[in-house]
Amino acid sequence: MTNYIWCKTILSAYSNLEKMTESIDKLVNKRALNSVYMGSSYFSINNVSFVADKIIELSDRKVRLINLKILTETALKNCNQKHAEILIERYVDGDKAQEIADRHSLSMRTYFRRLASAESEFSSNLSIMGYDDKKISQYLSTEKWISQIYRKFLMQEQEDFCCQEVL
């Protein structure tokens, strides 16, 4: 069975994307307002070029996160409705497997099969839109918080693989 680490990562990060863009807006405002102070010790970090570069960098980051939100929503909309519900409940809402299985009147085995199928469909939808694992990795390489989520899922997959080999 294939694990879709980027799918899990993107869906898990989804609920924080709006908060992150709001935080970026606050940082842009703070940068702009703080650039007014021109004491001699602050001159090197408050010159127009530096402040403009930082604001552009933050704005580019915000655009990247908004695009990720739209990409996620589009990929989910193109999924089978039941698959989309399971993905949202599992990764966005963080519900436990048993809760989701009970809510959908599924056995645990059927739930995990549906989850794998939903992950596959979501991944396929991303690929159709031009975002395979390599492209996603490049696109999100500067987002350290998303990279941490990715590493968490990667480590979990490696642990699961090791446990399966032992059995």
C-alpha cells in the first residue's frame, strides 16, 4: 500500500493556512510601520530597499499559501464526496480513525481501505493539476512549518514500515 505523505501534509496544514496568511499581513504592517524609525542603530535594517525586499518576500509567501489553499480545495472538490469527507475528518479536523469509521458506519478495515482510496484520488487530482510530489516539495520548500508536518508523516511511515517488517 502506498502512503501519500504530501497529501497528508497538505490536508493537515490546510486548517492553519488562513491563520498564517493573517499573521503575514500583521508582519507586513509591522515591517512597514517600523520602517519609519530611523535611529542610527536601526538604519541598516530600516532602509527602504531592505524593508521593501522583506515586504515583497512576505507577500510572495502569502500568495504561495493562498494558492495552496485553493489547490487543496480544488483537489477535494474533484474527489468523490465520501472520500473528501473522510480526508477532511481525518486530516483537517484530526478525528480518530474509530470515530470516523463509526460516523460512516464502516468497519475499521473498510475505513482504512476507503482512506487509502481517498488519499490516492486526492494525490491523483493534485497530479492532474500539475502538482506531483516533486513540484509540491519545491513549491513548499521555504515553508518550514509545513516541512515539519511532512517529516512527522515521513517518520510515521518509516516506523509503520519497520513494524510491518518485524511482523
